Amino acid sequence: LGTARIRWTGRAEGDLGLTAGAGVDDRRHAVEPGRWAWLNQVHGAGVRQVGEPGGVQGDDGDALVTAIPGVILAVFTADCAPVAMASPEGVVGLAHAGWRGIEAGVLGATADAMRRLGATRVEGVLGPCIRPECYEFGEHDLDRLEQQLAAQVRAWTAGGRPALDLVAAVRASLDRAGVELVGDQGACTACDGRWFSHRARSDRQRQATVVVVGPPGGATLP
């Protein structure tokens, strides 16, 4: 089977997001040579299909899907959850999922778009994101998300304040979409200094999650 390779960058690789300015293309090329597909992320549920390497660059949206070998998909985060998905048919998706995007349905929309490209069984892997011990969250918003997702996403910060368990929200949203979460990178972007964090350090920089689509015949994620 072919493979879809996944790579998470961090602070060591520098700013790879839209605010990077001069040198960003060189930094991206050092991570993965080739033309990246990327989005102007708007915390919604828009999904863009990529038909060739670099075929989407700067369109509004929060998820990319493709079945084209050699395509490089990228999303940029600094606390939100990057979620990569793959199917045995070689269809791949990559979503930027903050709480607003989860509420809007971005993960389900990504899985639906993959199925329209021929995906059957879809599996997902979660990258570095903020974890509940660092993610204080409003009670009203927690109530609304729990009602929408029909799942326990309420947690507590290290200081005992109400918190959102973003990982639980991702898992619940994927479950509703018929996607199995088979991997979690495990890092907290807020309390682990290897990553950029908007919430903890007001970082404007962004790390990347990059997925490279393998040849036809299948796609597997670590």
C-alpha cells in the first residue's frame, strides 16, 4: 500500500504560518520540498478539494482533501487541533479544528468530502494542541458544545477553573462523523515550550501539520 506521511513542526522549525514574512518558503521547503496547499483559516467548516500540488493557496477555509499522489496539505496552528485523516483508498484530509470549527462541523464536513472522493473507512490522527489543564473556558460555551456533541467535553484547568477538553471534543466530533481516532501526538501546546501557543504566550507564530499523499492504492497514518 502507499502511505500518507504526516509531519508536525514546532518552535524549532520556525514560524510557518501566514505571518511568517520573508523566508517562509525556505522554511517550508526545509520541512517538505514541493508546493504546499494551504488555507486562509477562518475557524469555520469550509473544505477545499486540492487537484494538484499547490492547487489551493490562501483560499478561505479550514480543511483540505485530496486523492492526488504527491499533493502536500498543510494547516497552521498555535493551540487549535490539527486533525489528519486517511482512508485505504488513498483519500486524505487535513483539518484545522478549534472550538469554533468543531462547533461549525469542520471534522464531519472533511470526512464527508473525503467520502465523495471515494473514501470508505476513515481514520484520524490528532496533532499537538492545547489540553484541558491549560484551557480555561466559559460555562455557557461549554454547555452549548456538550449539548451539540452529546459528549462530556467539560474539564478543569490545573488551577481548578472550568476548561474545555479539546481532545474529547475532537473525538466526539469524529465519532459522530464515523471516523475512528487512532492516534494522538499527545503534546499540550500551552505548557510544552516546544510549540507555539497563542493562549499561553500570545504567540503570533504558527507551527504546521503537513500531510504528503502517497501513491494510489491506500493511505495510512502513523
